Amino acid sequence: MRLSNLGIFHTAIGVIAILSALLSFVQYGKINLTKVAGKIYLYCTIITSLTALGISKNGGFNAGHVFSIFIFILVLLSSVISRKKRGNTKARYFENFILSFSFFLSLVPTVNETFTRVPIGHPWAKNVTDPVIAKTLLFLFVLFIAGSIYQFVKQRKINKTFP
């Protein structure tokens, strides 16, 4: 299936969002909205979430649109927490979790779309119910849980140094 111009734009901005989140995870152990990579993730995720509303492979409103709205709300909420609660060390737990959860959720349609399209002509998955997609999403969910625990422990250590 060919991508529309909006689909191409959406995909390009989405890839930038994912790469910037990965960079932030590597550099800071979290998506850090006070740093460039975190800001790029935030803005690109907002754009990607909004452009997803104009895309529909099957026609009409679908689960992908619900995901995009939910991700949009999550990144906006994390931005508000980041800006309004700068000195509140307890707020960082929520900010870290919400951003990581938004990242995980954005990987669900990413995996579905990629695995059902790539490689062109012989995609890795026949449809979204293919076991390879389920196994990949389960693996990513386990990484999300492990990463969230890591972020919680790291944030607790930071909070102890700043009472």
C-alpha cells in the first residue's frame, strides 16, 4: 500500500521523534524535556499525533486515532508537569513515567505499520494479528517496565540528594 503525502510527512516526523527519544534515553536515562532531544521528541510527537488523525488505511476513525489522541494528551500533560512543577522532585516520577508510556504507545502503531509493510512485497507480518507483532510488542512492553523501574530508582536517588 502506497503512502500519501501526509503519511510520508507523518512517518518522517515520527521517525525523528523516536530517534530523539532514544537519544534522550541513552544520554539521560529518560526523555528529558529540558534538553534538546527531549524537546524534539515532544514537538515531533505532537505533530505526529495530530497528523495521524488525517491518516486511515481502512477508512474512518479507528484504534490508531485513539492511540494518537491519547499520546497527544500524555505528552501535553508531561509538558505541563515539566514546566509548572520544575522544583517538585516528586513530579519527576510522573513526568518520567508519562513520557516513557507515550513512547511505548507510539511504538505500537509503529511496529504494526512497519511489520505489515516492510520489506516491500514480502512484509514480516501478514496483518496486525501476526504472532511476530505480538512477540515484538511483548518484548517492548517488558523493556518499558524495566525502563520505568530503572527511572524510578534513578529518580529516587536524585530526590534524596535534593530534599
